Amino acid sequence: MLQDEIKELIEPVIEDMGYILWGCEYLPQGKHSLLRIYIDKDVGIGIEDCQKVSKQVSALLDVEDSISANYSLEISSPGMPRPLFYDWQYKQYVGQEVIIKLSKPVLGSRKYTGTILSIENDKLSLSIAEENHEFLISNIVKANLTV
């Protein structure tokens, strides 16, 4: 997957700059494709941080030619509602409410809101209306903490 390749390429650069790569998403839409990269650090992210990372990542992506199509690069703080991309992020927010969107429906729905109970063996466990439900991480296309 292109996002995984981009993550592997840019993560060391972002970490060397003192930031955490929170996640990235590539939204292919022809001439209007978008590569959105989320960065974070303990004291928060300002516009200057986004500008610094944008310069470094843009140069790296140009040299590596990772994306052959035209695209716009956007560097952002995860903000709220905070998107979740990786297992460690779900674990960090156990007990918090999350909205997930699935690629394939489960029990007739592709969207669920619930409290994160745990994440184990590629399965996210949520409490939804006082019932526990498990979802395959590979079936989740988008997850955000609720505000």
C-alpha cells in the first residue's frame, strides 16, 4: 500500500526533527490528489512546525519520486477529532469514545460509535450501547476520537 511505503520513507526524517509521525493518508483524485501527513509532539504543533516538516518531506518525496501523479502535500496536527491509524494509538486511548468507518458492513452497518475496550490480535473491541463488539483492524478505513 502506498501509504505504508510513504510512512517508512518519511518517518525517520520526521523523528529526526523531533516530531512523531501520527499518520498519513493518500487520497487519489486525479490532478487533485492529496497526501495528508499528521505530525505531533508533546507540546503541540504550530504552523511553523508544519512548515518545517513540509519543506523536508517535500524535498524527500521529490528525490524519491514516491508518488508519480500530481498531488498536494498537507502537513497537519492530528487535532480533534483525532484520527487513529495504528494499534499503539488505539491502546493509548482505551476508555475513550471513537467513531469507526468500515470497508465492509458488519451487522448491516459500516459506521459505529463506541468506547475503546482493547485491541488485540488485529481486533478492536468496542463497547456499543453496553454490548461488546469486535472489529477487524483491517476492515477499519477511518477512525476518529469523538470530541
